[in-house]
Amino acid sequence: MPRVSLVEALGLRPLPLAARQLGMVLFGNSLTPKSRFDHTSLKIFMPRVSLATWLGRTRSDRFLPILNFFNRTPTPFEEGWSVRKTQARDWRGGSLTYDSHNGTDFVVPPGTRVCTAAPGIVATIRREFHRGGLKIYVDHGGSLVTTYNHLARSCVVIGQELRRGSEVGLSGASGADSTFMFPWAAPHLHFNVWFGGVAVDPYAAADETSWWRARNDPRPADSGAEGAPIMSSFDVEGVARLRQRCRDPHVAANADAAGGVQRQGIELLVEAITYPTRFACAEPGRLLFASTSSPWGALDLPFHRDDFDGTVIL
């Protein structure tokens, strides 16, 4: 397993960026509510698993522990990003999640190879200490986008074509949450699935269809096993409407400078799904797509098959 330093794993470089965004975490601003923590946040900690994982240990059975699932009863965005456990319900009806959690957390030691869950194209790469650390966004076409968060290192470039199982980066624990909770919060990959501009749970309840190819038991794919990657098509009028509804001058300026509907759509999509309160409409990402396909069963576990065989719920 490649070695990454603690500073790299936590995403503390560049230090000035982390310092500037620390205020956003603690206090927010007029367009972005502050993050919220309380005593219930302690329920997320798994000290025995966390400390062992920080030391680079994995399970002998080659299975990944799940730290958190997608929350089916999320806190409204207007109340801020909540790392509390006050209204948490996962796909099984359990509470292995927290209020604002919109993805799946796989516990892995820093430096673990992270792979794309399906064929796609690297849409963009972001580094934000405030929300998610180092993040890679992969567009799989049909308005399906996956994101790989809290990375220590990126191994791809924007526009790069990826086959199923291609390596995209090395895992870490970058971002404010893991830094504040070190070493009690387990290092992990936070994996998002976005469809039609909104977050979806890749796991399926009894009456739903799973986004995983192996249903609710995802497995890694062969590297390069499949794929002629394509990109999603953004609706021209929808992009223009969302740009008009953008309340953040900095975000609007970046979108205007992106050049072309495709790049402008990507810029607005990333902001809409990460900071929806910066737009004057509900679920702003939905405006970007006139139509969507439904590639159910499209995704594999985003790790290398030589490293892991599956997942386990502790």
C-alpha cells in the first residue's frame, strides 16, 4: 500500500486554504450555514476500528467495514451540515448514519487505492477543507455522477477517460470533520452517488432497485473490465436558469468563466449538490437535466479487487 503522510491524509496542505475555510465550518456565512455538532456526534466514533485503521491494519477476511450509510431522513440544508445523530435512518431502517450524511463511508487505511465505480470521465477535482477535503467527480453519462471524497492524493486529471475499476486516487481523511475528530473518527472514503442532480442511496430498500451491480453486496470490479465512457448532457436552458438563480457572485463568476455549456454545467452541478443554499431554488441540481436515463445496477465497490472482496456491517 502506498504511504501517505499524516499531513497529506488530513488534507492540511495548502495550510492557508485550510485556515481560511475553518471559519466557514465554525461560523458559516450569509449563504452557507455553519456545520453542527453536539454530544450525539460521539456516536459516530468507532475507537477500536479507527485506531487500528490509522495504523494501516485491515481485516484478515478482506472485507471493508461500513462506517455510515446514506441517511433517508436528512436535516434540511437550511439548518446547516449536521454531524449529529438526531434523525438518522439508513436503507435497512437502522441508524448507521447521521443527520446530513448523503453518501456511504467505507473504512480504509490512508493510502488505499480508490477506483472508479463505473466507466466514466473525470468531470472535475476539488479541494475543500470545509466540505469533503480532496474530491474527484466522475461523470458516467445519463446524469449519473459519483464522487470520491476525503482523498489524500489524486491520480487522475480533469477530462481523463476511465474504464470500470480504474484507479483514481489514494484514500485519506482530508477535510474538517476528520481533522477535528482525529484519531477517533476512522479514516474512510466518503462515496457519493448523484443522479439527475440530486443525491441517491446506492443501496436499495425492499421495494427499490439497487445501484450496485451485485445488488446490496457490492464487490470490486476487474480493472479496466468494461467501458466506453460517455458524458452527461446538460440542458442548455436549465444551465441558464440555474445560473440566474445563483446567489453567490464567486460561484457565478466561475461558471461564466468555465466556457461552454458542458463546463458551465459541471461547475454549477458541483456547487448545487454541495452547497444548495447558494441558489434561490429547491434541489437546484435538478434544473440542469432535461431528461435522465436510469442505469440501475451500474456501480461496483470503488476499490481494487486485489485489496478487498466486499463489505461488512459491524
